[in-house]
Amino acid sequence: MAATRAIEQKPAEKQDIPDKAVVAAKAAPRRRPRAWRWADIGEFAGSAASALLLTWLIFDRFLPFRIQGVAFVVAWYVLTLPIYWLVVRDGHGPVTARDRLASVLITSGAALALSPIFLVVGYVTVRGLSVIDFGFLAETMELTGPLSEAGDGGLLHSLVGTLEQLGLATLIAVPLGVLTAVYLSEISGPLARPTRLVADAMTALPSIVAGLFVYSIVVIRTGWGFSGFAGSLALTILMLPTVTIAAEQVLRVVPGSLREAALALGSPYWRSVLLVVLPTARAGLATAVILGMARVVGETAPVLLTVGGTNVLNVNPFSDYQDNIPLFVFNQIRSSKETFVERAWGGALLLLILVLILFVLARMAGGAGPGGGRSRRRKGAAK
């Protein structure tokens, strides 16, 4: 009791109150997973070099067999991981070692997943750049023979056919797809569930089945014959479910408060959908349309059975044979002559550029509204 009274009588400024900085342990600075310093890179590079030497010693000196190529790279990678973990654990502790090892595994998986894309794009670009020039885009194959050089002829007829067939397919599929999406999102009648089920199933429809269907109904039974319009109908069948599903998801992103506000002002429901919901979702709908176009622009099987193929420029898609770029590549690559194969690589590169342009446009359109309004949200957050 006496000791307690002595402490209570002691002035506050002279009491032995421990400093908070001494009592509380200083928190270690948090390290962001993306913050790789030069020391971290040096540790990983040294571990990889040690693993490379160890792999060479094991499989070239100690074991009775040797491995080469992909097997050697895999063994090198497997040995790098424990060596790197031991190095980081010795210098920074087990927690940091687990974090670094997880970063290496995730980065390696992402690089492995993306490597086929870069390999395909790079190889097609290298093979096709030597062929593409102004003449390749402005000439046809009408006067090109088996003994012609690779620089003779071009794919103007195929480019025109691709643009016309894609345009016709878009004109047919977009209204049908958007109307179906409005029905699924805004009306949700008794047929909504089976309609959505059919749309989901059609996304996995083999393209050759769509081409065979149009070939049997339009080309053969109606007597229409091979034409660009028949090819566009086959592309429409493949494009329609993509546009429908993407448009439905975009319409569901539109806030319900906008619909309620329009109805509260006395607007009929159909007018609120037409003047409020659709304009609000126009950027996302544009993205859905462009993705649908990118889905079908490179299809070969449907047009192989419907457009016929020709070396002559035909600007009328409703009459006579027509060509397009995938069919041009298919016909050229079948030849054993190197000049034809070079033209095929040029057509493949041009097709790759068209798909890339469509995806860039979809990305740009997707950042300007509901369903993809990242730019506006970022600007608002910055303010």
C-alpha cells in the first residue's frame, strides 16, 4: 500500500512511463510483390546460373544418359526454384522466401501461358512481312499462274470479299442479337430461359456445321448457289450468339435506378428501354458487336462450303462466286510451290492485323460506358 501511495504521489512528469516507441515493436516495412529491386534480380540470376551449372553436371557428368532441349530447360527450372528459395531464406527469412518463390511461380506460369501467342504472332509477322506491299493489296490472282513470282498477284479480291461478307453478317446479326438481349434482360418472358440456353449452346457450335447448314438450305435447295451472301449467312449463325450473350451482360450492368427514374417520370417501359437503357449501354453494345465481328472474321470452314472461291474480283456478294482472306490462305497453302506458300503467310498476317484492329477498337469502346467504364471511373477517383 505504501508503494502504491508513493507512485500516486509522484508527479506525472517524473513517473517512469515507458516510451511507446520502445514498447511497440517497429513494424517491418511492407514489400510490394511487384517491387523487384536490383538485388532481387541479382539473387535470382545467381540462383539460375548455379542451377544451370548443376543441371549440366548432373546430366552430363554423373548420370549415364543426357537430356537436351525442352527436358534440359525443365530440369534447369526445377533446380532453380529450391536454390533460389534457399538463397532468399538465408538472406531475408522464410516469409520473404515464400513470397519470392510464389512470385516466380506465378510469373513463370503467366509467361508460359502467353508464350504461344507471342510465338504465333512473331512467326506469322516474320513470314508475312516479306510479301505484303502495295501490289499485294491492290492486285488479284486473276493473271497469276503457277510460275509467277511471289510478288505477282495479290488478295484484293479476298479483302473485298471479307469486308463485304463481314459487313452483311454484322447487319443481320446485330439487330437480332441486340433485340434478343433486350428480351432476355428487360422482359424476361417465359421463353427467356430456353432462349438463353440455346444462345449459350450455340457459342460452342462447330463452324463447319453452320457452313454445312447454309450449304444445304441456301446453296443447294434454294438454287442461290455459291455467293458472298451465303457465306455471310453462315457467319451470322456464328456471330449471333456472341453478340446476344455479350449484349445481355452489358444491359444488366445498367443501373436499375435509371429505369426507375424513367418510369417515375411517366415514360412507358418500351420508351425507357429505347431512350434510357440502350443509350446508356451504347459503349458496351459496341464492344459486343466488335467482339462478334472478331469472332467470325477468321472462320474458314463456313466460307469454304458457301462462297465458292475465285481469283477474280467480285464486288457483288449476291451473285456468283466470291473469295475471302481465310479461304485465300487455305487455297494458297495447299500448293507445294514456295511462292504460293509465301502469299499464304502474307494473307495470314493481314488477317491477324484485322483481328488486332477489331480487338483494339473493342478495348477502346469498352472503356467509355457501362460494362467497360473504366476511364470515367478512374477520372472520378482522381478528382
